[in-house]
Amino acid sequence: MTIGERDYWRCHQCEATFLEPSQRPGPATEKAEYDQHDNDERDQGYRRFLARLSDELMPRLTWGDRVLDFGCGPGPALVAMLREAGFAADGYDPFYAPDEALLGHSYQAITCTEVVEHLHDPAATFRLLDRLLMPGGWLGVMTCFQTDDDRFAGWHYRRDPTHVVFYRETTLHRVAARFGWHCEVPRKDVALMRKPV
């Protein structure tokens, strides 16, 4: 489908909708957009937003578990929240916290809040996350699920120039199945996937 100057495709296997690869923004354009975000880790409204995922994930973890916030951004509020709750949390972000050493460890849990819609190669990233997850570990994903194709053109989430792939609930169940993970959707726009022991 074509909307303005943007072309979108649908994956027939997982039902994701994605922007034509040649139309994706480059790294400089992406970072310029991200630099406009005001993600202060002390902002209580931002913390409440992130709690939509953390409130579902943390009860499934054990105090002291090692957690990676993948795509933590410039204001790693979720890392702070996880540390305050007693977890050994670190944040990785290719633009703001590019510590590649963190990608050499294993984790009991990984969080991706408002990240997966930016991925230019989702399959490769999910393979990486699978490698980083310990057996029995949890992957928590928060992204606005696409629902109605008729509303896609006017959807605020689509209009963000850095959002290049859009997931249905079905999509995330199929991603989980691809890796043998169990997937549940405990609340709107949040998926929790568990790697088998």
C-alpha cells in the first residue's frame, strides 16, 4: 500500500507491516528525531508509561536477576526503575549507550520498550535477543499493536518517521513460535515471551 510518498508491505508469514527498505531513515536522521525526545528518568509520567511493561514483568523475576534494557535511549528510566526494585539492570542503545560488551552477557530478562518498531532488521535483532536470553528468561516487548488496516494511514504511530515496522498481536505470537518461546499478552500493547528452560 502507498500512503503519501511512503510504500508499505505486509509479511504474509507474520503479518507485520513494514516500510519499503529503500525509504527507511538513515542513522543521522534517526538520531536527530530521537534527540527531540525528553525521556528524563525522574519524570513520573514517563515512569508510569514504562510501568505498563515493568509491572507485568517484574513479578515473574527473582530479586537480583540480571536484566538488559535493549534500546534504553538517552534517559534510561527503566534501568533506574529495575535497579530500584532490586534487579541488576543495564541499558544498551546503539546511539546513546553503545556498550557492545553488554551483548556478550546472558540475561534473565530483556526489555524492549518502544524499540521494535524502529528495527531495520527485526529478524536479526530477535535472533540476537534469543542468544542473550538465558533458558527460562523473559523478553518483554512494548509497542503499539497494529489492529485496523483502514485506520493505518491516519495512525499517529505510523507517522513517526523512525517507525518502520508495525506488529500485530499475531505477529508477536508468530515471532515467539519461531524461537520456541511461550508468548502472552497481559495487557494492551505489551507482550511477554519466555524462552524454554
